[in-house]
Amino acid sequence: MSAAPQVHYLAQDGIAVLTLSAPPANCYSHALMKSLDEAILAARFDDEVQVIVVIGEGQRFFCAGADISMLASVTPSFKYSFCLHANETISRLEHTPKLVIAALNGHCVGGGLEVAMAADLRIARKGAGKWGLPEVKLGVLPGTGGTQRLARLVGSQKAMRWMVEAHTGDFDEALTEGIVDYVYDCEPDAFLGRVLEYAKRFTTPETAAMAVGHIKRAVKSGADLPLEQGLALERELQAKLFGSDDAAEGLDAYIEKRKPRFAGR
């Protein structure tokens, strides 16, 4: 009997690693989404966590999307509630004021790409798999934020063409098209270590993690606001940072020509 779908949570050195575990393809059911929701909240409330990394268990799949066999066996009412909760969970990840990195260690299609697009940065392993939103082949649309986030990421015309054509591509194409930020050419066993090494750059004392979180809030919350309202949000967040210990340390270090040591407060 296979283990129940869950998200394994491990926090260490300022980084929380959330591992999607639902063999063989890490497809998400309601159980997995509830576990992911709990893990996101755990990372959000943990003051020691400054960066969140999401990865799939194993070496073949980040996440292949929703559990199709589950969707085929439930009522339309359950499907709607399932999609609503999945949207809420992914939005919670997107709006958590800590940097989120999706580590694409394998295929990232359908709902898997929808989860990844809610991250702030996406890093893929070269040759590890495919990406895309091919839900039209099932007679449905990408219903966990895919139509909205992909259009915002690459533009509405390209996003629509990819979705209606059920386009999938490799991670080199994803890099060219701006779907991922980096592609690491490494052995599967070395991939997570490379990602964690990169994630460590955004933790204290090297980086002002609180400033990183405020940059995220300004971008995520301000992107769809009229410019004047976005600028007002930016000023309010900046005012909070100006009153922080990290801002004082950063300014003092600049004047004293030394490397700052940030505390995240």
C-alpha cells in the first residue's frame, strides 16, 4: 500500500523545504493540498524561516497536476470546492511575504506548473522533464490559476496559444520564454543542493530577508494597482523598512565601507 499523499516539511538554516510526496507523479489530491496548505502556514509563522523551497519527491516529477482519477470519481460540487481550495492554497503561497523558489526536478505540467507559477523564482534541472498547461486535452481549462498567471507571466496572446494548442516544451525552452529563471545542468542528486545554495543567498546575515519580503509584497500586491496606488504601497513598505534594524545596519555598513550583517528585523 502506498503512503498517503502529503507534503514533507523540513526547516533548517533559514530555509523551509516543502516536498510534494504523492508517488508516482506527485499529483495533487485534496489531501495533498491540505497538507501543502498546512506547510505553507508553518513556514509563514516560523520566524526563523526566510526562504521557502518547493520540490517534488523523487527525480522524475515536480508535479504532474491534479489527480485525474480522483477528479473522475467525485461530484461536480466536490470538484468545485477542490479547485477553490487549491486556488486559495496556491494564492497563500504567492502572498506569503517570504521568497518562494520552485525547484523543478522533473515534469511540471498542468497543475504542477500552476503551483510553480505561484513561486517567485523557478529553477529547473536541465533535461529533467516537460512543462506546459495541456488541460484542453481533457476538455477542461487550467483551473488552478493557470490561465491568469501564465498570461501575466508571458502575455495573454502567447499564453492563450500555448493553452489551446496544449503546448509542452523542455526546460531550455522554458528558460528562453521566461517561464523559469535558471536551468541547472547537474546530476539529479546534486540538484536540491544547488537550489539550496542559491536560496541561502537570500537569508541573513548576507541579505536583508525582510527587505526581500517587502519587495515581494510591493510587486505582488502592486502589479495590478493603478500606478499612484502602487507607488503609495511602495512608500508605506519603504517607511516600515526605514524603521528596521536592517536598514540602519545597511546604511551604517555603506558609510563605514564594510560588509553588512543583517538580522532580519
